[in-house]
Amino acid sequence: MMNTPFLQVSGLSKAYNGVPALSGVSLAIEPGEVHALMGENGAGKSTLIKCLSGVVRPDGGSVQVDGAAVSSGDIRVSEAAGIVALHQESTAFAHLNAIDNIFVGREPRLGPGLLDRPRMRREAQALLDRLGERIDLDRPLEELSLAQRQMVGIARALSHKSRLLIMDEPTASLSARETQTLFRIIRQLQSEGVAILYVSHRMEEVFALSSRVTILRDGKLVETRAIADVSRNELVKLMVGRELLAEESRESATAPGEVMLDVRGLTRPGVFRDITFSVRKGEIVGLAGLVGAGRSEVAASIFGVDRPESGSVRVAGDTLAPGSVPKAIGRGVALVPEDRQHQGLVLPLTVGTNLLLSVLGSPAMGRFRAREKETTVVTDLMRDLSVKAAGPDIAANTLSGGNQQKLALGKWLAASPRVLILDEPTRGVDVGAKADVYRIIRQLASDGMATLLISSDLPELLTLSDRILVMREGTISGELSRAEATEEKILALALHSQNSMTGEAIA
């Protein structure tokens, strides 16, 4: 590596509403270096990214590129200096297609008011070909999967020809194949001298890609270490300031009770077919599968977002009218979606308002009409969920990803549901916040909640689930008890049906 760093950050500080988010953070990144940034949600990582990429202006400190000061608080200045951020949550324009999202604000032109559409299409296709991803360039992003939207975001970042690419949880929504493609691209960029600031909670990725790691905690720099000189356990301790006990598989305090959610023959042609399973009171049923297997789509149909062509859903024995979210909510069904920023929360609203969204304007609101009761409910939820915020009156968009996820969960807990569907509940969540979410899920099950847990994190499914269903290409390919479930068996079922492996029918 060269002696002069490409990026030098010195004493960066930033506060929101008087609450410090960064306090005197310094780090240096060399050309061609993959430098990992780690810390719990709320540690200051997102604020540091926003300062570096020009989204916000720091209150103090400096940023230098090649020894020259970079004016803070201006995205275009940061981009001109070669700093481009690929954010954890999509900042794309959902109604625009992939091409327009890649070039928005930088469209090549043939003349005044005339876009060079053929060139935009060629270059967009070349970028996505480089990523090894086949995407319909003309489809609006809102019609693409979360993984496909992420790939469009990566293509947009690469189109800047950046010298420092900031990647914030870039693999959170990617399949194993897409992740390996991204790793290949990162190594290719590294060989070309492009530096990468890699923000991730996934230890295996940090150790596979980076040469150094910087750890933040409570907005302060803890340490920068060579990755070869630190163990995984040491990293966890540096991040959280304490040692976390190893997660153990959940042991049910009592046997599951009556069937609370009963799904029979649910079918949406071309999406999923003949989905049949049940979840009992106090039971956590995991739903595994590769990206595109249809898990989120099944959840959306159960919750009434989409209308299945055939099949039935019963809640506590009562048939649920298809295609009606209000009726699903009225029967006690709650869905915490994967895309928390666009589907789970209203980010400009306050923390307190978001926590009450599921009961505002509903019959259940009767018990919350008094301001004092609203305050009590919000205060209790913030305490029980360990939400880190200056108070209930600050905007939800000022919180870290992990705390936003807790809000998305708490919003539904206010309505006291009987069936809770969790879609990737710890996506992009750090080890400390993940432990909080696990504690909450376990406690809810102990209190009798019927939980359907959709997750691509196999250790998470093995840790929390009483049973695990596996989907493949829109069908349930098998079921595993807690005693027999392993990562290898889950992956085998995700690739092949139980019938083809054992010759036996699914029970």
C-alpha cells in the first residue's frame, strides 16, 4: 500500500437534537484497501457514512482526499472527490426503471433536453452484465425484488467510477450466488486501486474481504486493527463492550397449544402453489429458502396484501377473507416486512407515532385515546424493545437500522396480535440488537404468540425455530423438526424436494 492514504478523516463529530452521534472519530483508508467498519446499530456508522458522502455536514473535524480538504455537506462535492455511498436501505426512485435509477441526475445528453437513451441502455446493461445479474431494464424498481433493487444500486454506484466506494450492508438482500458475484467485483475494483469502506455485521464477509477493521461504539472510535490480528470473539467484545453468551437453540417452556394459523392449499399461479402448513399457539415455525423461492409472497398473501387464486387461511379456526389487510389485522395477524423503511414505518413521523400506527383509527384505539395512555404504551414499548432514541418525539428516520427494526416490530405489538409473521427480522442488524430481537421473539412465544419466522440466516432459524419449513421454487419442499434440522439439510431441501431425496411424501 502507498504511504499517503487516499482518505484521511480527523476528529469528525456530529450531534442530532443534542445527542452525540459521532465524537472525534478518525480513520485513514489507503488506495485499493478494503477497510471494514463495524459496530452495533447506533454506534455511529450511518452518521459517519452520511458525513463522508456529503449527505450531512459534520459539526467538527475534517475530511481529506489525497491530502486536500473536501468541503463537507455536499453530495456532489464528495462524488467529485471520488466518494460514493451504496446505502443499506435503497434510496432509489421506485417508480423509475433500472436505467433511469442508474443515471438519475447524470443522464448523458445528445443536446439540450434530449437524453441519449441508447447510450444509457448500453451502459446500464454493461454494468448489470458485469454484476452477472439479469434484470428487465424497463421495469419500475417497485416491481423488482429487494435483491434486484440492491443490484441496481450497486450498478449506480459503480457507474460513478468512484475511488472510494462505501458499501453499507451490501449483501443483506443478496443470494449466495449474488454475494459471490459482489465479492468478485470488490476484488476486481481493489486490484484497480479503488478503496472500499465495507460496513457489515457479517463476520465471515469482514474476514474474507478486508485487511483492516475500524470499530465504533457509542459514536466513538474504539480501535482500528489489522484483520489478521483480531479474532471474531475479540471483535464482538470491541463492538458491544462486553462478551455475549453463545446463542443456544430455543427450548419451549411448554408444548405448543391450539392451531392459531392454518394455511391450506394456498396458490398464486407463477408465484407459489399448494402451500399448506400450520402454526400453533406459542410455536415458532421457521420458513427457509433461497431468494426467489416465494417466502415473502406467501406472507403477503396470508396478510392480505396479495390475493391468492385458491386455498384458505384460518386464524384460530375462523376463515380469513382473502386479499384484505384490514380483515387480517382485525383477526389478529401482524406482518413485519423485510423492507422496513418503505413498508414497515413512516420514517418522517415520530418514534411514538410509528409505535401507535397499528392502532390509530382502529377499534383497539379506544384504550389509547387518552394522551396519558398513549404515552404509557409508547414508553413501555421503547423500554421492552430497548429502543435507543433521545425520546418518543424525534423522527424515526434519525434512528439506526436496528432501532428502526425494533419500531417496526413494536408497531404491531401495540395491537396485541395472535399471529406474528416476521420477514427477515434481523436483516442488517448488529450482534447486540440481534440478541435483543431474539429475546423479544422468544418472550412472545413464551406468552403464547404463534410466530412464522422467515429468514435467510440459517443459524437464526436453527436457534429460534421449533420446526423449519423449506421452500423451493414456490412450493414447500420439506419440513424439519428442531432435533433433526441442520444447515446442510436446510440447504439440501432448498435445492431439492424432500421427495426427491428420500422418496417419501412430506408429512
